[in-house]
Amino acid sequence: MKRRINVWSNIDWLTVILYVLLVFLGWINIYSAVYNEEHQSILDFSQRYGKQLIWISAAFVIAILIMIIDSNFYSFFAYFLHFVVLLLLVVVTLFGTEIHGSRAWLEFGNVRFQPAEFAKITTALALARYLSSHNITLNRMKTYLRLALIILVPMAIILLQNDTGSALVFTAFILVLYRQGLSLGVLLFGVYVIALFIFTLILGKLFVIFGTIGLALIVLWILNKRFKYVWVAAGILLISGGLFYGINYVFQLNVSMYYVILGALVFSSIFYIILAYWHKVSRVMLLLVLLFGSIGVAYSVDHVFNNFLESHQQKRINQLLGLESDPLGAGYNINQSKIAIGSGRLTGKGFLNGTQTKFDFVPEQSTDFIFCTIGEEWGFIGSFVLISLFIMLLLRLLFLAERQRSAFSRIYGYGVISVLFFHFVINIGMTIGLVPVIGIPLPFISYGGSSLWAFTILLFVFIRLDVSRLKVLQ
Amino acid sequence: MDTFAARRNIIAFVILLIAVIFLVKLFLIQVVSSDYTPAATNNVVRRITQYPARGLIYDRNGELLVYNQAAYDIMVNPQHLSHFDTTEFCRILKIERSYLEKKLQEAKNYSRYKPSIFLKLVSSETYARLQEKMYKFPGFFVQPRTVRKYKYDNASHVLGYVGEVSDKLVDTSSYYKSGDYIGASGLEKSYEGVLRGDKGVKIYLVDVHNRIKGSYNNGRYDEKAEVGTNIVSTLDIDLQRYGEKLMENKIGSIVAIEPATGEILSLVSTPGYDPGLMVGRQRTRNYQNLQQDTLEPLFNRGLMARYPPGSTFKVMNALIGRQEGVLYPGTTYECHGGFYAGNFHMGCHNHPSPVDLIESIKVSCNNYYAHVFKRILQDAEFESISKAFTNWKSHLQSFGLGDKLNIDLPSEVAGFLPTVDYYNKYYGKNRWGYLNVISLAIGQGELGITPVQMANTTSAIANRGHFYTPHIVKRIEGEETIQQRFQQKHETMVDSVYFEEVIEGMDLAVNGEPGTGSTARTARVDSITVCGKTGTAENPHGKDHSIFIAFAPKDDPQIALAVYIENGGFGATWAAPTAKLMIEKYLKGGPDIQWWEDYVTSANLLNKKEEDEEED
């Protein structure tokens, strides 16, 4: 059964108003961030604020076009669009223009265009299409592989473009999967890997080995409830450890401590497997797989971090983990960003009166660090208002998503929430020093046509789907 | 159906949790912490010192002597340095590559984020050449300064020079900062407070590249630099230059004073140096060269050299004798080749005998003053020679001898007058008599008197018994009068009535008929009555020093002066004609007889130091 509906009267105007408010706030803060005496007119199109006004106008047109297109279009063409964007990503990786070290841009005359921004939209669409199809059971290997295809392929290509920030955005889709019933075990596993990652960097491989051994012994006890097994296991490890250490010492082999322990661990594990098999101790294999898996992860993290990450990326992570303090080196941006925001105090320095942002102490003050201008000129009150607007938008989208009757619309809604939330957390988090510096824009606020349009499309497709929510009667 | 709907609550919770974490963190850095505001101010505010031009210095006739010239310090801020064409940079600034490297390292060691001086006092021409290319050298900028410029290469000892403040002063003073200039000697030093003006500050907003973006708060907190106050010196630059010309190739000093005011008309100390050497980048090297010069050009002999006054001192003993009533105009002594007392003999030269007071000065009789001094010390008025000696000394002190005059130039010394204690220590208490100190009668022995003290004494004689403390500044711009202490009349302990015979003697010493024993006829000027007295200071290290004191005209003294020429022999030989030429220059604009000027200027007495005394 179909009902004809009036698109304009069914639009969720609250969302639209929040969107317009954010876009407007973004525009006047871009004006302030790059304000200079020679170009005082906010309509000066040679300046960023003038250009942003063009992008905004175009975004409004795009929004209207989206509202006109039939809602079934997005679901129907989801895979096709995703495929097209993936092709574009490949093209841009091979032939794109390099800006700030990322080969992520397509250039058409004066207009630059970043396909990665649009990959977020199509990934959200494809994900919604796939997860909303019938006979899908989430927690199966086959499903995981298909999901990985949808999410990880664009992510990998974007990583190849050297645009780490945009690639990381795709991890946000875990939120969608979580809502759709991703097993807690998988999630916990994910958290465990992240914890391993962090502990490896902070405390080193050796500590992780000892830690995971200890953890494995505790789990062994939890699974079997018998101390004897634990003592025997620990005893075997200690003896073989002592043996290996002794051999290393006596023969002066100068093998590093790391390998001595690893060797002892392998040796004692083999010994223990035989013993466990003999005595029918359960789930030893699983534990050992996890144990060696963890050590493998720790080792590869260490290896990847030291050999594959570029030094500025290492520094940013070290900075955040508190392993490195260099306020005039890698920490300079963060420090300046905090000075700008902190010096705004409660009420701010006033519109156009910010000095830290205007005089370039804060980098990228109209794009990634636009929040500094808001914090500096409008103070805590301004920060509070902006964060409130974002939270209202996110919660409103959550409400909208949950009221969808079609799974596709709901899942897509969560896709929108994931992407916006991730940008919001990372962008504001980095300006106040809570997360590492990852160059991604603040949705609707930051300067840039590509990102504004992409976020507009992302949001308005969902608003369009929401308009037609009553068409689907389940 | 949808079995995971409850998870939306967890998602909502996570969103809100993040919002709360952000707001708490923002509250902490924006509202609670107050560390960021000063950090922000520090970032954008640059205080740039405005260096005022120093006050100008004029001579007594309004001629400009010292003024300022723009110079530029090249500054470097290491944090803004990037690759640049070092070869071109060195070529423009005319510096060695090693200098560049050394200075850049020093600047980095000092501070990576604060500017420091890279190259001092670059000329306007170099600056102009650099300015065109400045954009090629990020991290360098220019700080305008002013340096002293001298119209004449004379009067360096009076004018002094300007140097960088010492680290010690920077630590203790609230005004001076490292790299500031300060008067280091002469007038520049003693009038530093007047000449320096007041530094100002301009507060600018700068961006991250240290580019000035505007003034802070519309300049509300800026302080304008106050230009230094101009000074009119008492110096007569023509006379000064003439004096220096006369003293070329001679070691010594001329100090000329206007008796009516105590104004120093000229203060020559030779060898001198070109004050222009003490300016600019070569200053340190030039200073070292001057310091190592064995003729000590940096030593201001006019204020710092102590000489025995020689026979010029006879006029003092004459005045004291008169005041103490042990000597009368009619007092006569016969002189037969000197003063004899038992085995003691002090020689005298050949002159008509006997002589009275006036004659004794005219012919400079040693014997006469031995007697006078003996009577001064054996005056029955005093119970002991100690008391008489102390009284004698206090007369001298009333002329400004033996103590600093406190003139307005630095490094003046007190000179030396012996005390009773001095002789007690040397001979034992009450173990010495007038014979032990008889050389004081003729100005030899334990006397150390500076040229300026001697000139001042002459001025007191010209004034018939009083003087004004000699001073070098005539007027400070914007001030009604000079310091009170320079307007204060100092009466000597000798009444003015006792001066006439002495002055008469000084007149005759210069203007007496030829062949009558006048000792200073070489100082004679036809149209001016010059009064003077020769002196020859015994010099144990070489040829005697030639001394002459004089004032003129006799009845309306305009100039009083003392001339010291080391190793010049008799006072009449060099010092007297030099004084005469100075007087002529000052009163008439030049010498009557050019021969005398040529005679003096052509003399080279620098190498006479070690020669034996010539026979005469």
C-alpha cells in the first residue's frame, strides 16, 4: 500500500534548523578566523568566507535536490553508488592532486573535490542496504567478510592516499554494527586489541608478554577452577625460563631478554599442551592461541609503529599517550590550540577579537581547528552552545533513526550518526588535547566545499528517507 | 524483529557522556584555569624598545660638536630562520662566513625564540643594500639605533664616549637593559642622565611569523621615547682645537678657565684620540689599541696627572706669606747663587740681587722663597712647626689644591699635598724642621697637583682671591641655570689686597724690560698684559716638565690657564709660548707673530722622555 505524501510538510524541520544554525555559525567563524583589514566584507569572494557562502548556497540547492529525488533511489542504487565512489577513489589515488601530503583530491579547474568525503555516504548506504536485506545473520564469518568488503575497501584505498584521518572515520561504522547486534565478544575483542595496542606503546612488548601470560593464567583458573593447573603451568614456565636464561648467560649468546622469554614460553607451552592433553585439561588450546595472538599483536604493533608510521604520526600518538612532551615541536599545535581556547575564558574575547587564531598561532584555523576560533572569541558559553547544538542534532537523529519503519532507513540513520559523531569527537577532542591530532573537519562548521556538501548530502538523504518513513508499512 | 533496540540507549548515553567530558574539559581550560590568557598575551604581544636619540652637545658659541647618526643593529630570531643564501648575506654585510656561523650558534644558545643582536651598528648604506634583499633572509630584522657622530676629531677627553652597559649595571639598574648604550667617560658619563633621554616602548600585536599586525590596544600602553636633552658646553671649540694643534707631538695638558665664572674654555690632554674611533663596530678594536698605546692617549692628563708645580708655586708661598704677615712688599733678600743653611745649599740661577717681593716673582728667586717658607713655618704665632705647616696647607686647600674640585667630569683626582703626619711618619714626630721640607718653597718635592687644579688656582689669583668651581657645562636646554654649586663663590684664605704685588710680579715676569731678569718674556704679547709664572717640575724619570700659569688681561682677566708640557724643560721654553698663543687665540683670534706658532707646533718632544737634561 502506498500513500502520496507531501515532502515539504513531512520534513523534520528541527533537524534542518539545527543544520542551518551550525552552517551559519561555521560561516561567521570562518569570517572571523581569516578576517583581515583589507577584506572586511563578509561577501568578499576572494576570501574564504566569501567562498564558503558560495559552498553554503550550493549545499542548500543540493539539499533541495535530494528532497525531490524519490526515497527508493538511495536504497536501490546503494551498491552502484558505492561502486562508483570506489572507482573514483582508485582514480584519485592514481591520478589525484596532492595537497598537504594526501593524494586525495580531484581537480576540475578551480573546483577541488575529495571523493573520500563521499565514500562515507555511499558506505553508509551500502551498509544499510546489506544489513537490511533479508536472511542476514550478523555474527557469522561470511557476514563479517562482506561487511569488511563494504567498509574496509574504501578505508584501505583512502589509507593508500595517505589520508589517515578520513580512513579512520570508517571505523565509526562499528556503531552501526553494534546497534544491529554485533556480538559483545567481537566488540570486547576489539577493545582488547586496542588496549594491547596502547599498552604496547606505553609499557613495551616485554610488559605485554608478562601481562598476557598473567591474564592467561587467571583465565585458566576461571575456566577450570583448579589452582593446581595454574601452579603447574607457572612452574613449567619458570623452570624453562630459568633454563633458557641460564643457557644464554653461560654461553654468552647475548640473545635479548625478549627472545629468551619468548623461547621459554614456546618451549613450556609445547610441554604444557602434552601435559594438558594427558590430564584432559579443557580449553588450553584456545587460551594459548589467544596468548600467542596477543603477543603477535603486541609485536606487530611495535613493528608497525616503529617502521610504518611516519615520525609525525608517531609523535602525535606519543604526545597523546603522554610519552613525549615537546610543546614547541609536535605538541605545538595542541598547545597553541589550548591557549586559544583557554584564553577565551567564560565569555570570550568577542567577535573578530581573537588574536591566537587570526595571527596564525593556531594552524588550519578555518578548517580543522575552527573550534579554536569559537572557543577564543565566544568563550565557554560559545563552546557550550556549539557542543549543545551538536548533541541535540545527534540525539534528534537517534530519535529519527529509531522511528523508521524500514531497516534500511534506520541503519542508514545510524550510519549518519556514526560519521557525524566520529568527526565531532575527534575534531573537538583534538583541539582540547583529548585525542591525537587527526586532520578531519568539524561537520557543517569547517571551511571547505567538499566536506560541507558531503555532510549535507549525508544528512539530507536521511531527512528524505525520514520523510517517506510512513510509506513502508510493515 | 529488532532485538537490539535497547542498544540505542547505550549509544545515546555514550553521546551524552562524550558531551559531558568535553564540557568538563572546556570548563577546566576556559573558566577554571587562568594560565592560558597570559600565554596568549605572550604569544601576540611584542614590546619593542624605542631608543631615543641622545642629547646634542654644543660649544659655548653654539657650534654643534656631537650629534647622532642612524645606525642599524641586525637582529636574528632563530625560530624564524630558514635556508637562505649565506654567501649573498655575508657579502652584503661584509662579514666572514665563520662570523655568521658563530653568531647564529650564539643566538641559538641564547634563546631559540627571542631575538638577539647578530651584527651591531651597520651603516645606513649597508642597511639600504640589505633592506632590498631582506625578504630573502627570514629570521633577520633590523633594529634602528643611533650612534654618536663628532664634528671634529678633538676634545675627546671632554666629550667622552658612549659604550654598551656592563652586565653588572644591567643586573642592578631598572632602566638599563643588555645592549643599551651609556655614557662611559667625559661629559657623556657625567651628564648621562640628561643626555640619554628616556626609552619608550611600543607594544605591537604580532602573528606567528613575528610580523607586526597592528598596535596593541591602539597604542594606549605605548610609551613615547623622550629625546635626550641638549647641552651647551663651556668649551670654546676653536680654542680647544688650537690647543690640541699646539700640543701635537707633546705629552701634556692645557687647562683654560674663564676666571669670572669658572667655565672651562679648553681642556687639552695629549696625546689624545679621535672620538670617532669610539663609535661603531670597530670600537672594541680601537679601544684596545688605544689602551695598549704606551703614550696613554686614554689618560686624561688635565684631570688625572699629578705634577709638582715647580716655581709656579712661588706665587702661592708669596700670597700665604703676605696673609700670615711674615712677608711684606719691601722684604728683600740677597741671593748669591742660592740658599745656604749650614751644609745645606739650594741653588738659584743668576739674576739681579737683592730682590724684593715683586722682583722675586719676576726673576723667580729660589733663595727668596726658601726664606719666605722658613718664616711661614717658623712663624711665632704658632707654637710648633706642625701647626704652622697645617695652617700653610689649609691656605693651599682654600685654593682647591689637595682635594678634588668636584668639577662635572668623571675621573678627576685629588692630587697630593703632604700632611704633618706624612713627615712625622717619614722623619719621626717632631724630628723634622723647615729644612726637611724646604723644596716645597719652590714647588718641588712631595706635591702632586693636577693641571686643572693649577688652572683653577691661577683663576683665583686672577680674581684676586676667589674662584668658582671649574665646570664644563654652560647650559642644559630647558633649564634656567646650571647647578647651584657652580655659581657659588669660593673665597680663598688670602685677602684680595695681598694679590696685587704678586700679580705685579707675574706681570713683570712676562713684560719686564729685556735684560732685567724677567723669566717669562716668551709669553709676552704686545697688545695684552699677560701675567704669568714659569715653572719647571723636576722629573726623576727624564727631562723636566715645562710648566706655565698665566692669566690675561691683567686688569680684566678673561682667561686663566695652566700649561704642562712633559719633558719640555724650562717653563719659559715651551709652556710659556704655548700659553701666550692660547691667550692670543682666545682674546684676539690668533697670534701677532706667526713665528711663535710655528715654533711651538713644529716641536716634537715625544722622544725627550729618556734624554738627559740639556745644559742651559
